[in-house]
Amino acid sequence: MILFIDTHLNDVAIVLYENGEIVKEKVIEDVKETSSIVMYTIKKILNKSIPDEIIVVNGPGSFTGVRLGVTTAKTLAFSWHKDIRTVTSLECMALSTEEENKIVGFSDKNGYYIGIFDNDYNLIGNYEYISNSEFEEYSQKYKVITDVTLNYKKIIEYVRDNKEVLNPHEVNPIYVKKIAVEK
């Protein structure tokens, strides 16, 4: 059984995968107080069972959202002595679209997180964060896929089969957007 945790933006997705199928899925949209519902939702999804493994989306995205998801996943993996793996929010998007050599992106209120992937879902270059005005110009030159329904089954199976198990202490958030003191 695999527990999947995604809190990278305003939505919270907690998914339970077992025997090749999604057995439980709870996606709560436009959450204002992510910290108040993540553990409650995980507890409800697990219903007293303990997963064999945890997969967490480790960014990029909201600083607080990413940090909350990663910290929760690390704590559970460490406490339960379970395997943990990571996947990025942009990898999730790339895995959920069938287009070849894709540029995927999602926005927050100030700009867009962008990732370019080859046909084998390998990141080309680095993740970027560009302002809304920069995105307007960028999207005139390149086709950016921004509307993707995440395929949790495909994401979980890809991560399980292609990503290494990490020590919970080695799991870290990926931050792309610069904070005010870095600018």
C-alpha cells in the first residue's frame, strides 16, 4: 500500500494505492488552512492501516504548502520506518499528459512555475519561475500545458518503478521562486 501526499499549492490531494489500483482518493480544492486538514485527511484515508511506502510531492509550489507536505511525509516515514520517495509537482503534470517533449506549468498569483520534459519524463534544464508578464511573452513562443488532470495511478506507478527510496532525512523541498531577500 502506498500513500501519496500532495500539498504544493492550494489543493490537498491524499491518495491510497494498493494492488495496482487507487483504492481511496481525497482531493480538497482551494484550501485556506492546509495544516488543519492534512493529518485529519491522511488519518481518514488510512483508516488505522499503515502504508508500506510514502510518496510526497516536494515542490515547486507554495513555500508553506510544500514544506507542510514534505514535513508530514518525512515524519510519518521516519515514525513508521517506511520507505519514502519524492516527485515534483511539474513531473506530476508531465506524467499526466500524453504530449511529447512537453513544457508544463502552473501559476500562483504572481507568476508561473515551468518545467520542460522529454518523452521519458526527464527534466530538460532547470525548473523556472517567471512573472505573469514574462509568461505572456513566453507562451507566445512556446506551447505551455497548464491545464492537466493529474493521473495519480500513473504518477504513483512511475515513481515506484523509477525513483529511488530515500532516507527521510534526505527528503527536501524544492523551491524555485526567490524570496524577497534573494532578489
